Amino acid sequence: MSQDLPASPPKSQNLPMAFAGGGIIGALGGLIGLGGAEFRLPLLIGLFNFAALEAVILNKAMSLVVVATALPFRAATVPFGTIAENWPIVVNLLAGSLLGAWFGAGWASRLKSETLYKVIAAVMLVAIAVVLVVGHDATAGQALLTGVAQMIAGVVAGFIIGIVASLLGVAGGELLIPTLVLLFGADIKLAGSLSLAVSLPTMLVGFTRYSRDQSFSVLGRNKTFLLVMAAGSIVGAFAGGLLLGMVPNALLLPALAAILLISAVKVWRHS
């Protein structure tokens, strides 16, 4: 368990900023088909001054809300029946991601704050920025692997994604979507909904594991802050989805990658 995490005071005095920040981040996430947790995490650390693990736990809670509501938002484009037809893919990835989420949350709970800040900044956010630029705009096509090789690769990829999702408190869609498109040949819109179907149980496992750590009490101390920022994230994600057709990916993806890299620098310096 983490021993160096100070108890953070309730952030009720920042409620308008929390809603606005959640809305902007949700809009950014909605524009590229993510929940926005990757951008919310540096905000929780840099602007609202939460300790690293507390920020991850708060981020995980807000991500759960956004992901749970995103599936119904997308149902008009990708019906639940279509998702159900692709259950073998979901199960394949879940076989690894559930285990990865459990281990990732356990490792995060044992890391010192300074180490966790640097892991978040130097490894995870930079890696996500690269994936956003290189992989997120891929189109559906032939699956990279088939048969047993595809199944094994799916479990390994799911395990890695589960670890990343738990360490950052994110849904993991920025890694799941390229995996679904490249490894399984899924259409980009279908991949977005399938990633949500994988993310929800994966995040629940990580969230359960975090509940054993003393820092989990940050949710109770900041309940109002949590609800307000989560509400802003949901509103922003909905608005971002409506604006999707107006912003070309050629401009959007590099800009978002730059935001992530700047955030990584800020989190690193915060340590």
C-alpha cells in the first residue's frame, strides 16, 4: 500500500472549474472516440493538486461513468446486437485485460508517489500520444493474425492494455481501438464500441483492486467534486461527438498528441 500520500482536502471551491475542465476534456475525448481520461489525469494532478494515486482513483471513477454512458450514446450508430455478434473478440481481449487490470492496480498501489508520477509521465502518456498519431486513424481491413495466433496475441495485448488502464485510471480505448482495427480487422466505428465493451469490466476489476488501498477514501472526501467533473465529462463527450464531422483528423490527432506530451512534462515536473 502507498505510504506517502497526503490526504487531499475536498475540492468544493473548484466546482465550476471542475465542470468546465471535465467538459473540455470530454469534448476532446468525444472528438476522437475516447473517454477523455488521458487528458483528465494531468488536470487532476497539475491543476487540482491531487496526489498521483488519488488522481488515478478519481480518474478511474469518472472514466467508469463516461464509458457506461458512452455505449448508449453510440447505440444509434453501432447497435448492441452488432456488439453481441462480436462477443468472441470481446472475450479474447478480456481474458488478458482483466488480469492486467488487477496486477496494474496492485502495482500502482505499492509505488511511491514520485515513482508513479514518472511512470505516468515518461512511459504512459508518451506512449498514448504515439498511438494516437500512428494508430487511431487506421481503417478496417484484413486481420493481422488469424486462429490460435490471433487468440494468443489478443490475450497478450489485453493484458498490457489492462495494466495501462489501471495505472492511469483510463478506459484504455486509445490502445484498444488500434488493436481491434489492426489485429482483428474491425471497422473503426465498431472498434470504438467494442473497446467500450472491453473497457467497462476491465475498469471495474481495477476499481475493485484500488478499493483495498487507503487512498480509495479520496472518493468520499471529494464526492461532490467527482460528480460535478464526471457530469462535465459526459456533457463534453456528447458535444464532442456532435462536432466530430467538423474537425479533420489530420489536424486533430497531432494537436491532441501535443497536448498529451505537454501534460506529460507537467506531471513529470510535479514529481
